Amino acid sequence: MKYTIKVLLVDDHAVVRAGFKLLLATSPNIEVVAEAESGEQAIQLYPACLPDVVVLDLSMPGIGGLETIKRLALRHKKVNILVFSVHDERVYVNRALNAGAKGYITKNSAPEILPETIEAIYNGQAYVEEGLLKKNMSEALEQHDFHLIIQTFSAREFDVFRLLAKGLTAHKIAVELCLGYKTVANYITQIKKKLQVSSIAEIAHIAILLGVLKH
């Protein structure tokens, strides 16, 4: 029986979205009905196009992917969100699924995985790319404790934590996330307090330890 799966593509790179559309055009049952370059735009577009599946990147300016998932899931109980990201670390997978995503695959996966996963999620299945949920950290207590602490971060705290670890200053983070400098400074204070650290170097070390930041 003929059916069409309506997809909303959310990625801040136009070239990437164009590539996704070409790939999905090979599937007779999938149609890209709308595109968004930010989480804010995706939230605005969703009620108008009512997609069956939202394919969403995590690393975007503005509110970012994780907060977008959270807001869409809160406002639209039946939303189906598939994360399609460069991040393959377990901390990202867990946060996305906890926020309300139904699936998670990486941009390094085989091309046919994307349409197959969209089909699976449309049919009510949850899907996480094989291997992403396997524990890839040692069992050291220190790592386990940091992992638990980071799971308590809000979406914004996690974004600030990640950008701090990458070496961005508070002013640059404010620009990247479209926040006020004082707001970012408050987030940094809270992050340091929760992790019980006093320097950015320690934050970067924790990020590397947990796979949030590569060596």
C-alpha cells in the first residue's frame, strides 16, 4: 500500500540539508516537506507542516538540538524525532533520548541507514545505531560520578559546558548561544560548582574523560 512519510529536516548547514534531501529522494515513501536551519525555526514550522518524523542535528546555534528536542516533545506528545549527528559519544545519545528523541544515528553511518531509520521510527520503533549505547568508558568511580553529575545539567548548562571545554570564552559562548554575557557567566559558576572544579582546564579534562571532547 502506498504511503508517504513527511519529514522535517533540521540542520544549520544548507549543503548538508541538500545532501539529506538527495539521499531521501531515493526512497519512494519519504518526502521532505520542510527544512529548518535552527531549533527555533523547527519549533515554528512543526505545527504548520505536521511532519511524521523530524530529522535533527544536535550542534546548532541558538537553543541547540537538545533543547529543541525537549521543547518539541513537551508541546507535541506524538512527535517522532530522529537525531542525525556527528557525535557518537554515549553522553550525547543518552541526553537526546532522555529529552524525547525516538532514534539516534551518526553522520558516519552507511547512507541507507537514514531512510531505514526514518521508516522504523514512523512505524513506532525506537532505533539507536548499533554500538552507540555500549559502554565506552572505564568503570572508574571518578568517571561514573562525573557522568551522573552531567546528566543533571540543563540543556543550556550542557551547551555552555561543551563550549567551555572547547576553549571558548564566556563572551564567545554568549554570541554562539545568543545569550547575555551575565547569563553565561552564571551558567559557568553553576557548572564549576556542580563539578567542584575551579578552572576551565579541569572542565576540559572532564569533557575528554567522558568523550564529550576529543583529545
